[in-house]
Amino acid sequence: MEPEKDCEQILSRIENHPEKNEFIELYIKGPPDDEGFMWWNNPPEVFNITKKWVLEAGYDSSGYSMMHRMIQKKIKEKYEHPD
């Protein structure tokens, strides 16, 4: 596993996906604080797509949450605008 490379590949898939804006909104908002990415109840539908990509890249257990946080950080750096 190469986390940086894998994260960039997932971000590229997000960038080229027809629902790109939904992914961006998903990661800017993130899961509820008391659930996190691993235990997120009733996430937006597009989350199931990135969940699949993260698992296919070989990230499960603590690596699963780490990869989602890496994706979130990169998306926030690129798209989140101060109020």
C-alpha cells in the first residue's frame, strides 16, 4: 500500500465522477463527530462509492479511517472556502 499514491488515485476518480460536487460536499461536511467514517450511520449515497474504492485499495480497519481522513484533508485544502 502506498497511501499518498492511493489517495491521489481516489481523488482523481472523484474529480472525474459525474457526482463530483456531492463527493466534495460529503468530505467537507464529514461524518457526525460521534460516528466517524468507520461507523457512519446513514451516510449520503455517494459515500458508498468512495467506501468501495477505499476498500478495493486495501484499506480496512484503522487504515480505512486514515484514508478517508486523507481524502477529506485534500478536498478541504482544495475546495473549502472561509466564510
